[in-house]
Amino acid sequence: DIIKNVIGKMADRKLEDHQKIHRLWINILNESELKHTKLMGVKNGTVSVYVDSPAWLYQMNTQKRKILDRLKEEISTIEYLSFRIGKIT
């Protein structure tokens, strides 16, 4: 029971962090940027994001520092922001 309880709490915390990052993401980006990006998740302090084209990869990388700083204001454990081309659905 103790192990289940600990694992359950860790899973709940990860879900809460992901939901918080998602809410922040929606507030940081404009509508056009949101249409061309997809927040994939967080692992080891890195937020992974897919973009739908090389042009949007470039565009988002130009704003990387600003976005990362805003995320770090709310969640201090975030250290990196990684953009890569992927499927947006």
C-alpha cells in the first residue's frame, strides 16, 4: 500500500505539472503560434514541443528565451525548451 500511495502521488504531481505547463503555454503563445505547435511533455526539466514546419521551427526558436523565461517564472524546475518538427493534430 505504501508503494502504491507513493507512486500515485508522484503520478498526480506529474499530471498537475503537465496541466500547469499546458495552461501557461496557452497564455504565452498567440493564436497563430498555438495552431502550429503542440506541447508534447516535460522530462528532466525539458519541455518538448512539436512544430509543423521548418518555418515555424525557426520562428519559435527566435522566441525560445522569452518563452522559457515565462515558463520558469511559474515552474522553477523547467530548464530547457526543445522544439522539433513533428505532427500537429
